[in-house]
Amino acid sequence: MSTSKAETRVAAAGEGIQAAATLLAGGGLVAIPTETVYGLGADALDPAACLKIFEAKDRPLSDPLIVHIPGIDWLDRLAVVPGTARRLAEHFWPGPLTLVLPRREIVPDLVTAGQETVAIRMSSHPVFQAVLKAFGKPVAAPSANRFGRISPTCAADVFAELGGRIPLILDGGPCAHGIESTIVLVRDEGFHILRNGPVTVEELMPFGPVCGAVPGISAPGGLPSHYAPRTPMRIGPPVEQASRLLFTQQAGNRDGRPTPPSIGLLSWNSPGEGFDKVEHLTRNQDLREAGVNLYGAMRRLDQAGLDGIVAEPVPENGLGAAIMERLRKASAR
């Protein structure tokens, strides 16, 4: 898909709320901050408007969109809501939890990628809430970046990804969580986590049994390769010599001799001695801090002209499961 060039304006959040609502009402696009990452929004009930999201992001039509609602009263208007889903919404909303539920006819096929389910959430970010209140209807909003690339956590990252492709970016500062929402498919037997995120398995367990994967259900960010830098990335221990051997082929040759590859480290707990560039997710092994810093650190390493990036694994408890899920997808190319 292709999109025409547009002049992109970055507006302070307080100044741009009504402009964003006007754009949405006219079938346009606007990048809006959420508590997870910046989203690229369009009128969720207007297929022509939603098609512009796919065009701006170069996103395949097979990848469904998340619908953000202005209030919980919209939940029953968009989906069939079992009791467990309602309890989850009442407890975690507004917040970084997306519920996948049987859709109602009001939801366009384009939004669900032709599936009989729709992904719904209610953001807690005051700027997103203000835009939805001014617009008055649900907004479809995947992450505001080119498809498969690193999600943006500040307005400057959105501009780097989509400048010239969308008319307006609302600058609401850095995102609080830094990784995308948890996605849960709710069924009678329990719920299935389709994407890990800030709401952890441990927090969900009191509401019912957490079951395994479900075949045949597509969720945003569900492809094997996603959230990926252009620079080749591998997950492994932060051993400088072994890391250089791993990426030797990427470096090529200089004057007929092998060129030592330049390697960056995405560090969890290592000082990174010997690496050409090091980005620390956290200085005190705080998983929440690591989640907030993840995409910004990946983006800076990707922009450093390296031959390869090594990502040090993090513990897979709590939010660590979401971070490792993103790292595996980022290194799948």
C-alpha cells in the first residue's frame, strides 16, 4: 500500500485536542499518546478512515486493529461481553488491558481483519481520554510506527516513523509503560493471553484460569517478527568475543580482510565491557523501568550504525514475560 505525502504538525497536547477531534470527525488520522505507546488513531466505525491507518503504516490488512472506547458504556455496543470480561474491564480499565470478545455488527470487517472477534480497550492517558471525549466515538489506534518496526514512546519517535504521512501528532510526553497493552481473549473455560504486556499473568490469575494459546485467532502484534530494529539483533549472554563472532558475516571485508563487526549491547545487568555501544534498560534490575526504556534503547542502538545488537535476557517473571516476548519478536528476522 502507498500513501500520499502530508505536512505533519506536532502540537502540544493541550492545544491540539480539538484539532485532533476535528481530524477524526473528517475521516483523518492523528497520532495520540497512550499510557503504553503512541497510537495512530482513526474513527473506528468508518472503514475508509481506518484504511488510512493501514496505508500510513504499510500494515497488512490481515492484522486487526485495537478499538479504544470513550467509556465502558461502549463495551456492550461493540461486543458480546461475558461476565469474566466485564469483571476484568471494571478492575483494569482505564488501563493497559485489551479484551478480545465476540464482535457486534457495528464493528467494520476491516477493523477485525474479517474475524468474528474485536479487540477493545480503554486508555488511562489523559490526552487520549480528552480526544475521545471531544470526538465522542471509538477510535481504532495501533502503534504509530511503520509496520513491524519499533513502537514509538515519544512524539519525536512518531515523527521519525510517520512524518510526512500523517497530518498531526499530539505531544503528550513520554509514555508511562513503554510497551503495548496486554491482550486477553476471554472464553467460557478461562482466558488466553494473546500478547503479554503491563498487566501481568500474576495480576490476571485471581479472575480465572489462564489457558494456553488459541489457534486461528489473530491479535495485533501477533506475527513472529515484530517490534524489530533494522540492525540484526540476537538474544544471548553479554559476552563480547562470542557476540562479535556471531555477527562477523554482517561486517563484510575491508581490503580483502575480515572487518571486525561493531556490536551494541542491550543490557539488563551487564556493564557491557568491550561492546561498541551499550544501552542499559535499568541500573537496578527493575522490570518496570526496563519496560519503559525498552523501545527507546532499541531505537538508539538501531540508529548507531552497528553491525549487530545483542540483547541480554531478562527474568521472565511479571513484566519480564512481556519484555522477553518483544525481544524474541525483534530478533526473529
